[in-house]
Amino acid sequence: MDGVYLISVEASKAPTKKWTATFGFKNLKHTKRVSFGSANMDDYTITKNKEQRDRYRARHAKDLNTNNPTRPGFLSYYILWGDSTSMRTNIANYKKKFNL
């Protein structure tokens, strides 16, 4: 996404969410905060269960139809349910994939 970059991913202050991603915009002074990941659900970084990850991805592939990587569905899909069980690796891959 041109002109957008990921600043950070931190534990969410929202009681129903796990994480909050903060995005910056080149040539603009404001940021966008997006909370994602249900606080009541496990994810691949926790369970390390590939079958569970595959089921999640099949159910949530439709979330990618927005073509907007700053949406919660993208963040969950690529960071919490990404190819690795490491959030650090998934965040790096997400940033690289979407040029953030």
C-alpha cells in the first residue's frame, strides 16, 4: 500500500482484542490504530496447530476481499494465522508482502 507504513504492533487496551497495530502515512501527521484478534480465541502463534490454521484461513479468506492490508481481517490472517508460529516473523513477512 503506497504511502502507508506499520509503526508497531502492541498489546491491545481494548478488552475484546489481543493486539493493536499502528500505521503511519507518509506526508501526513496522523496515525491509524487498528485492534485485531479476539481476546477470547486462540490463534496459530499460540496453538501451533496447522490444521486449525488452515481451517481459519479457509473461513476468513473472504476478509481479504477488501484489498486493504490495514483492516483487522488482514492483520489477523497474516500475523496471528501466518505461515510461522512466531509473531515477529509473521509481522516481518506482512510488512514485506504489503510494502509497509
